[in-house]
Amino acid sequence: MEKPNASAKGLTGGDRFEGYCIDMLKELAKKMNFKYEIYLVPDNKFGSKERGEWNGLVRELQVNKADVAVAPLTISSEREEAIDFTKPYMTLGISILIKKPAPSQPDYFAFLQPLHDIVWVSVLITYLSISFVLFMINRTSPYEWKRLSDRNLVAKSDAGNLDYLNSLWWCFGSFMQQGVDYSPKSTAARVVGGAWWLFTLFLVTSYTANMAAFLTITRLDTPIRGMEDLVTQSKVVYGTVVNSQPLSFFSTSSNFLYNRMFTYMDTTPGAICKNTNLCVEKVRDENYAFLWDSTVNDYFVQKHPCDLMTVGNTFDIKGYGIGLPRGATYRDDFTIALLELREQGFLEELQKKWWTDRGDCPKTELIGTSDIPTQLGFAQFSGMFCVVGAGAGLGLLTSLIENLVFIRHNQVKKKRKKKAQKRDCYPYNGVRYGARLADMGSVEPYDDMVSTV
């Protein structure tokens, strides 16, 4: 492209131009030791057939007016029949360039967006269920506050520590990463509480991470999200550049969807532009979608006024190559030099320089619809719901075991108490027996008998 104010600055020849291809050409000239002179083709076209004749860059190479065509020239089978190409120096495809829609208005309930509605409902149900399980354990476990209070092992005021309202408060405090003045005492309730803590830990960290993404990325509500949306709607006009490789791709493709798109572009007034810049202006000024090389579209996305974006997946993957006259003896030299530049990382650095470092838009402005974070659904949390459910089930099972152990312990305790009573009751029986004989007058009083022993 031509430098800004090149004429006013008095720049001539190759000094008027700058860009990825210019920097690559300069490096190739150093590596291969040749001199060059840059000029623009008169018709400002890359090269396509019109009434059986080639135009643009391809024509210049065919008639030997140019020795090398350094440009974003797409390698195609049709062009390969007319000229030679080097190996691709850049891989690309066709993408959809549209104007950014206005950002959606702030939502009062935006804090709920990181998680899907079904997740919030499931969390509420789980919260109420776990609180009820703790309440039931408190009522049934012999080692929990209620039953301990009944046996006077804790204060009567502690009996309601895990009633239903307090269980709700305990679970809510755990959910908010806070604490309360009391906690479960029995093993069963602690198993349930541990499962609830693990569940809340995963839920809160996932929510926090996704919420950060929602806060830093503006959600763009666009009706076009891909090729299928573009074809099935009628509000947005779409097209490409006349006599271009993308247009040739749509016209010759055997895919029904692409054929349908070509028919639309061929029959719709204003769908086809004369050049790239006119198409980009149509995107900005009209309800228009531009189908063009993804690298070029990405470049325009990063330029002021930062009002463009690409949507959908890239298709028709191909490559840019340097065009040479048919049978040029120096084709292999250019190919080897390009491969060396790629291996040295020069081409990668060059792309970073012109697409990233020199972009006019903040990084957050470059994010398209496909990069907007999605809500976390039930599938992402199903495992944690299973964990907390298993914890609740294990807690109830532990509570049952505690009750059985407590009952067995009481039975053993009662048996031991009865045996102790039997061992201690014989002297008391003797006293009663002696007293009864004494009353009958047949023997001496029992006191005398005891005194003589």
C-alpha cells in the first residue's frame, strides 16, 4: 500500500510504498542480491480472465512486462496454467467482514450471565436439599446437637443449632466463604458438610473465572454468526470483488451452498465491488458483508475507527505466492529464499509487525463473536452435583450406622448394668429373708446372727 502523504513528502518509486510485501521483497533482494523497481498495474487488478484474456498482475507477467509479482496473489489452478508461483509464503482462507453492531445495553441481572439458568435452579435445589439433610441428621443422629441435648450432654440452647433455618444459614455461610458460630458434630453431618464445601469451591471458582471474562468482553449481538446465517437472511447484502479469486471460487464450487451464494451475488445489484477498498467502505456505510481473504479482513479489523469484525469460520483454505513468468529459471531461487525466511521466523515476525503491533484498535476490540465466553451449562457441573449428592447419601448412611451403633451400645450398656445389679443384690435378699424369719419368731434376730459371724 502507498504511504500516507507520500506525494506531499516527495517520495518516488519504491519509497512510496510500505507493507508486508514490501518488507518481504526488501529482505529477498538482500538475500538473493538483486535490484528492483516497483510499479502498480494499470488496471489495479490481481488477475482474472475476461473474454479469454488475462488482466492485472497475471497479464503483466504473461507479456513479460514484470519479472516478479509480489502481492497478496492467491495460488489457484487456473492461474497456474498462465504463470508460475513460488511456494506459499502465507496461508489464508475466505472470511466474512461485517460492521460491529452496537454493544448491548447493560443488564441489571448481568451477574447471573456466567451460569446458565438451569445451573442456578439446580444450585438452589441442591442448597435446600443439603440443608434438609443436615436438619434430618440433627434430628436422628445420636451424636448431633439435638440428641446430645436430649441426653444433657450439651446445653439445651444448643439443641437448635442445626434445625432447618440454622442449616440453611450454615450452608449459605459456607457458600459465601464465611463461617458461623456452630458446625456439625457428628461424622454423618460432617460428611455432608464436606461434600457441600467441595461443591461450593468448584462452583464459586468457575463462576469467578467466567464472570471475569464477561466483564472484560463486550457481548456483540449480531444476526450474522457464520455462512449459514448469511445465506438464510435477506437484510444484509453480501458480496466480493469483481474478477477476484473468491468470486471464482464461488462460481466454480460444487457445493450447493456456495453455488447459491454466487447466484445471489451475480443477480443482486451492488453485491460486487470494483476493488477491496470500495467493499470495505460499503461494510462501514451500508448493511453489507464482505467475503474476502481472511488476512486482508483481519488487517482492516485492526484499523481505525475499529468498527469492523469478522464472524464465522474461515473456508476455502489456500495460500499467497509470488508470481513469476511461465518457465522462469529463478523460481526455485525465490522458493528456497522464502523457505529460509520462514524457517528463520522472519515471515512470522513480519506478520506480527503489520497485523498486531501496528494495529489501531485495543486488543479487546479485536474479539469477534466466536470468542465471546459462553455460559457454563449443567453439563460442566453435573459431576459436582453428583459429588454433593453422593456426599448427602453417604451422610445419611453414616447417620444410620451411627444410630445402629448407638442402639447397640445402649443394649450392651444395659446388659452390663443388669449383671452388676445381680452381683450386688444377694446381701439385700439375705437381709429381707432374715428379717422375715425374725418376725416369725422361729429364729434369733438377724442382727445377732450377723454379729456372731
